[in-house]
Amino acid sequence: MTWRDQALKNFGVWLAVYPAVLISSYLFSWLAPGVPLWLEILISTAFTVPLISYVAVPWVEKRLAHAKGESAAELKREEAEQAEGGRDA
């Protein structure tokens, strides 16, 4: 995966995470004012981490692979080969 591809992937994930964190922050200030900050962060991360893992990253990877004319599996394979110091590193 090139530097550009990695930057696009990170930007796409950020585009999913930012609104989720913003919405959870507004919901806490509206529904439960006075909740300790540590508890607000605990609950909001319990929501955003699965969002990143199961929704945002797969969605961004599919779009990135499609833009490159590859399948998501091919994109993952390329990324794994580079991480292992494979032929495309």
C-alpha cells in the first residue's frame, strides 16, 4: 500500500470517527449533563472503536480497492506482503 493509499485510508476512517465522537459528545451534554469526563470517554470509545473496526475500515478499504481496480482481498494481500518485507516492499 502506497503512502497515498494509507493517507486516504486514514482520512476516510477519520471522516467516520469525527461525526461519531461529535454526536456522542452532544448526546452526553444533552441527555446526561454532569457525567464525569472519564465515564463519557469510556462510553464513547465503546461506541467508536467497534465503529472503526467493523464499519469504517472495511468500507474505506473496499472503496480504496475499487478505485485501484482491485478486490479488498488483493489490497489486504499487498498490505501484508509489504509488512512482511515481501516482494512489493
